[in-house]
Amino acid sequence: MSLDRSRAYAEWGVTGLLRAQPQLQILPGSEEVLVLGGPLRINAEDERGVRVTDVFDIEIRVDTQYPDVLPAVYETRGKVPAAFHRNSDGSLCLGAPIRLYQELHRTASLEAYVDKCLVPYLFQVALVQAGQDPPLGELSHGAKGVLEFYRDELRMPSLLAALDCVRLLELPWAASNAEACPCGSGRSLGACHSFFLDKLRGVRPREWFHREHKRLHASCNVGLVEAAIGASHQPARGPDPVRSNRGVG
Amino acid sequence: MTESGRVASTTGVVFELASQLEIPTTLYKKAESRYAGLADWFHRKESALSEADCMVYPQGSFRLGTVVRPLDPKQEYDLDLVCSVAVDRRSTSQMTLKAVVGEEVRAYAKAMQIRQRVEEKKRCWRLNYTDDVPFHMDILPATPDDARFVDALVAQGVPRPLAQYTVAITDKDHHDYEVLGADWPKSNPKGYATWFESRMQEVAGLRIKALVDSLQYKSIDEVPAYEWKTPLQQAIQILKRHRDVMFRTNRQARPISMIITTLAAESYRGEPDVLSALRRIVADMPQRIRAARPLVPNPVNPAEDFADAWQANPDLRAAFFDWHTQLSLDTQMAAEIADPAALIDFASARFAVQLPIDRAKASLGATGHAGHVVRPEVVTRIAPNAPRPWGGE
């Protein structure tokens, strides 16, 4: 077991993170969970040149199934307003799960996860507390927010079209490409938005998208579906690669 | 910074740490007078034990000279004692021995006007004895084991001089607790202490000789282990404090001192200073854990596994490994600290030790500043497509 743990820690780059953030340390955890906690120093700058230097007391709980299970991150000193994006267990909602998996798919390093997912979140918290709008934008809560991510990432005209894309992501590549593109162009997916779906294919196994689709489908309320149906009745839009990912929320 | 400069600075820090974690010798002396007092009580004429061949001696960290200042100054010191009484196990059960010793401990508590109740534990009696020093004494009733078991230990590779100290002890939860003539649980604290001392005898030689030469002790055999102050003992104190701090929020999960002490003593190779001892121990410790049970055998009773609890509770095994991971990283990072303020923060965060500024500066030494590389400022770039905060269900 300890050998496995040692190998896992090496793969996750635990020491890399603790070296980069020397005030962070391992806290008592369990066989299933590695707990890292302490002050996290951020010194971050966005494209506009806005700089945030701050310290947050955080706790990161890394499941031994990581990176298949996302780390849970908590802020322990009440510096993140309770109303800011959180899960029901109080952990910070850093982003739509599939978006976070996208980062983990590139590298399983915890240091990169902190840099790419946690620091941007805390960067926004600091700016919101200074009275600014969150510069990266926010997603709605619940299934709607996740669908917003899919819609924007996959360049879909509506949330319902985005939901249909999630269904296609659970199919094998060739089978999904033979289906009609959810954007409503009348072309097959393969000849239309397949390029965008490729950004998510393989990020998670197909069974994961099956569960994701079931989850999203089940939690879509009538209002959302109606709004989405309304949207899909609008003239269909083809892929528009130059349209930027939603900039400001 | 050069390697030699790094070693010099870390030596200073480690030395400072070791001296701050040490308890005053007077406290060891106080502990000695405590168990001497208890022994006198057991030997007094009216004692139920006065006729028996009875000995009281310390075990654990007071015996080994590895006591660490408690994190909380109000916390009690654990003084573990063995009360060894020669009894015939054909006519005396575990329960009887436990009861006889318990009676005498209670009478002692009464005579000393100790108000707190004597508590019965699984294997020992606990006497909370607080005057100017808060101690609790755990008194373990025991009886010398028979020659048959000593021979069995020798057959398992335990040297006879260590095996001969083996004792049979009582355990309230043992299936034969009330049965005459049955097998009793085993222990060998004196054998363990003798083994532990043998791991550092050579390096302690000069200091022991100096203490005898200065007439503080009559002979080298009289110099107790707490006076030896070897790099092994100091390294163990540093390890224990690091553990105490890391597990201050969850004491139940912390790696037990017996595991740390045994693995450290096994890893120690007679290094002459604390820093090299610490480095050796931290590097070698995990390899000292056996692949199959017993994972951490008692060196003087190989059937006993100090890591026995890891089987029922795998979290404890994970906790040991996590502690070692952090410890290993901390020993490396300590060597890279260039700035006295950072060193003070580090000592405080990892060891709960307040390093005075002049000591921190002195620890970094003459080589400290000129050779250090100033780390460039690290700025995290926030990508425009970074994840947007969401709210889960």
C-alpha cells in the first residue's frame, strides 16, 4: 500500500506543489484521502495586466482515485464569501467538472491543477471582493451552468443542443459523427461540429458522458427545456470558430 | 549556495531545534525520584509486595532519554514504569497480580494525598501525580518470564543478554486473564532499552566517560541513557516533535513513538552529529518496514509487531507514510532556506519552536547570505479561458 501511495504521490507531483507552496503541508488524512492544507500564496496576473497578490487558507482533499475523482478544495478562514460558488458540502466550485477534467487530462500534476483551476477562482474572489465583476465570468448553478459550459465550448446555439452533444459524446467516434449535428445545420456531426467535440472526446471515458448526460437530462427543469426548445427554434447557426469563449459573465 | 554552506546552515538549525526540544535533566531526575519513591513504598514492611522479589524500573521515553517537551505546556508527561514481581504463575493469575499491585498503588496514592483516582487501564494502573511537574505514571504489573520463553527468543535470533529480561504481563482483555498456569502476554522493556542503547553505545562513549571523569557518576554503568544525549536520541526528539505538530489536530492517527524509535534506531549508523543522523534516518526509515507481517517487529521479541494496529486500521499506515513524505520534504527544504525570517517561520510552522532572531541568523552562518540565490518572482498567468466558477447541485 505505501509503495502504491509513494508511486501515486510521485505521479501527482505532491512534492512539486509543496515546494512551490512551502506553507502548504500534508495534514492527517486517511487511506483514501491525502489532505493538503495551509496558507496558499497567490501572485497572479490576467491578460489585461490586472495583478492579484493574496493569501488564502485552504485545504485540498485528494482522493486516491485522483485524477479520476476531482480534488475537493475548501477555504478554511471564511475569506471566500459563503454566497460565492460552492458545492453543497462547502467545497469551492472551481468550474464545471468537465472543464476541470480537461485540465487534468493535460497533466495530472496537482501543482498545475492549483495554477489552472484554483488560482483563477481565488483571483476572481479577490477581484469580486474589491467590488469588481468577475473578469472570467461565472456559470449558473446546477445543470444549467454545466450546459452553459458545453454550449460555449462546443459552439452550440442552445442549452438543449449542448445537452444533445453530451449524448453524442457517449457514442463511439464514428457512430456519433454519422448523426445529425445538434446545432441544427442539417449536416452530419462529422461534417459540422465534430472538431469542437474532439476537444472533449477522451477527456473522460464514454461511460462518464453517459452518466453526465443522464444527470443533466434528469435535472433539466421544464423551464430550461422550454427555453432551450425556444432557442433551438431560432435559425440554426453553423460553427463559428472565431466566436470567442464567453468572455464576461 | 554551496553544498558545504548548506550543510553548515542546516547543522545550526538542527542543533538549535534539538536543544529547544530537550527537557531539562532535572525533570529526568524528578522522574527518577518518583519511581524510587514508589519502589520504596512497595518495599515497606506493611506492603503486600514486601516479601516478594519486586523491582520498579522505567520504560519508554524516560528510560530511553527521548522525551520531548509537550506541545501544550499544560500537557502531562507520561512516565511509564514496570513493576516486576516474582510470582508463581501456577498459583497466581494475571488478575491477581494486577489486583495486588493495584492495591499498593492506591495505598500509595492515599499516603501521598493524591486526590485523583487511580485509573485501571488495559495493562497498567495510571496514577496522576502532579505537583510542580505534571506527570502521569503508568505502572505496568509484570513478572519475570520463565527460562523456556527466554530460550525460545534466543532460538528466534534475539541475543540472550536481551532475551533474559523478558517479562510476562497482565492484560484485562486477555482470554486467560483469570486462569491459573496459562500463558501470559509478553513484553520486554528492559531488553528493548538495552538494545536501543547498544545502537548508540559507541558514539556515547566519550560523553559517558566525561561524566564519570567529572565525578558526576561513579561508573560508566551508572550513567543513565538520558545523560548520553546522542545524535540518535536528538534525531528521535526532532522526529517526534515534527509528528506531534503535524498530528496536533488528530492525535489518534499519529505514528506511535515505538515505531519511530525502532525504525530510527535500526537506521542509525553511528553518525556523529544530529544532522547526518537525521538525514540517514529519514532516508532509510521506510526501507526498515518489512514487506510482510510483522511489519515493524520488536527487536527483542520478533513475534510482536509494533505496527499491529495498521492491519485493523489502514489509515494509520497511510498516516505514517504521509508523515514521512512531509518530513522528508521538510528536511530538504530546511536546507534551502536562506532568510532568517523564513527560517523562523519554518521552525514555528513545522516544529512549534520559536527560534530567536539572533539564533536564526547564526544558524544561517557566515556562508548564509552571500551564496544564496534570490528566487525570481513567480507570477501565475490567468488564461482568458480559465474555468469559470460554477455552483454544484
